[in-house]
Amino acid sequence: MTKRDSKAEKITAAGGILFRKEPYAVQILLIHRNGVWDLPKGKLEPDESIAECAAREVREEVGLKKNPVIEANLGTTEHSYEQNGTHFDKVTYWFVMRLTDDQLSYTPQEAEGIDKVEWISVKKAEEIVEYQNLKHLIARFKEGINR
């Protein structure tokens, strides 16, 4: 957990690990945003629940036709960053999700800097995401599916 700054702008976000079971591995859908492999997530809008935000953001960022179904809560991650001279403290709520149909193609949300959407094995996903808090999140997901 990062140290919280009382003067920082607080951001609440939500996202998800969208998964599917293939014959030999569980895969999760990663996005490639601004040159880094990431998980779909985004900011909470007014009058929206955390779960609604998570489903909407995943749908928008990967180009789904329908909102995914939330299967479990994965907890939160926290991090701080600075942008244009403003300090932000961000809490992101995470959920395990699955598709409601067999959609085969996806449209990256280019306006958000996303240029790729790919199904990747959990093992490889742990290796290629660069943010440490996401590595821990994927490991938590993996523990849940191995029970």
C-alpha cells in the first residue's frame, strides 16, 4: 500500500479480470495501454455503483457488445501518481468477470490509449504486466481458480 497524501485528489475506479477457460489454460483479457500491458479499469461516474463502473469500464475498454457478468470481488489496489502538477491517490476496486456470449473480436478503446486487446494465459499475464499491484492481483485471481 502506498502512503496517502491528504492534499491529493482522490480517485475511485473499478475494473476487472475478464477470464475464459480454454482446454489447457485459463486465460484473461489484457489491454495494451500507452505501451504497457494492463487490466481494463476506469473512473467511477456520479450515481454509479462500483460494480456498475467495473462492468461498464471493461465493456468500453475492450469493445464488448454487452456488460460482462461479475462473479467475485477481488478486493482493491491503491497507488499514487502525479499528472500535470497534480497529485492523485487512486483506489481501484477489482472483480472477476466472465463474458455473457461468445464474442470473438474486440475493439480497443483508442481514445484511452488502448491499441491491443488479447486473451493471454494467467501465467504469461503475470509475467508481462509491469505494475506490481497488478501482478499481485493476478496472483490472487490465480489462487481463487486453483481452489
